[in-house]
Amino acid sequence: MDENGQVVTDPRSTAWDTYAQGKPQRRTTNAKGETTWFNWTQYPDHGPGADVLGLAPGDRVLDLGCGSGGNAAHLATLGMTSVGIDLSAEQLAKARERWPGVNGMQLHRADALTHLADTPTTFDAVYSVFGAAWFTDPGLLLPLVQARLKPGGVLAFSQRPPIDGCYGCQASYIPRGPDEDPAVVKRWDYEPDVWGLTLKEFGYVEVSASVIAPPPGSRRTGTLFVRCVSPGSR
């Protein structure tokens, strides 16, 4: 609320609600016939799986920008306590509709920085798939994530690679109605080597950052994938 007691809507949540309205639900099954699965890239049945998070049943994991919840639901079915946060009420409604009754999945409407600063919970892994790690200032996000990761815990995130020459804080435009200007949200784009140096500067170890090539025959862009570990050992 503002100083006059009026409810203030975060313009980012409005933008992501608009995005959610035009995005279909995840497929019922993937190419292997699985009803839940993990997907890091923008292409179906492509790229690494959940194993890169190094999790075991009983571990606790946080999804920063869980969207409609497919990845969070998959981890819950593997026996983890899977917490997903998102700014968009529309996205969370789709998640609850698509994954009703999944034991171990918790969904919260929250800003990533606020949730990380306020929660007392520590996690075995934190991840973001085209989510809050892309749309939050890393100078603010990375120390908060590390504070909530257990020693030896994994941080991993994926997003589109940057456009050549367009680095740092950029603008993403999300179309709205024909008579409305597009919604605008900020994103942070860096090349893999810059992500690597940045994460090391913030104390992360075992840092890797690279671009996963698109599926064979595709003329589209690859996927930036970053993985690192909180210092210490479990």
C-alpha cells in the first residue's frame, strides 16, 4: 500500500499476467510419455534435466519465477520440497489448475528479492528458468541467494543469450491490447564469461556458464545456462 493506504500494483506483475494470458499450458506428456519433467531451454525435450541441481529426495529447492509450475511440480514428484514463487497471480492460477494435489509443492506470490530477504528457510538448490534471475539485478539477487543456500548448494539458471553489443540492464516489451502500449520489464543480459566472473566475485565456486546449442536443424538461438555452487560443503 502507498502512504494513503491505497493498494499499489507492481507493474511487473501486470506485465507477467499479460504474458501468462497468451501462453498455453505445458503439454500433458513429453516425448518420453512422462507426465512431469524438467526443461531448462525454450525447446521441448531438449537440454539437461533436473540432475544438474544435485538434489535428493527430502531436499528443499526454490524456483525463482516458477510460472505455471511445471519444473516445480516435477521436483515435487521426485520427493523434494519444491517451493515456487512468482509475481503473476495468473501464472500461479495456471500452476494450481495444471498441478492440483501435487504433494510437496508450495506456491507463493512474491517478488524474488523480498522473498529471499524475508524467508528463514535455507535451500539445497535455487534455480530460475527464464525467470527472476533474468529479470532481477544480479548485484542484489546473488548475495541474497547465497545467504539462503546451504553450503554446497547449487544455483542454476537459464535464459536467452544476450544480443551482441546489448549488455547489462535491457528492456523487454510484452504486448498488450491493440490500444495499449506494451508492458515493459527490465532484464539483465551478459555473456557467459561475464556471468562466470560475476559469480566468482560474489563468492560462488564451481562456476560454469555456456550457451546450449538449439536442437539440430533449428535456425533459432541457443540457451544461456549457468550453474554454480555456494561455498562450503554439505
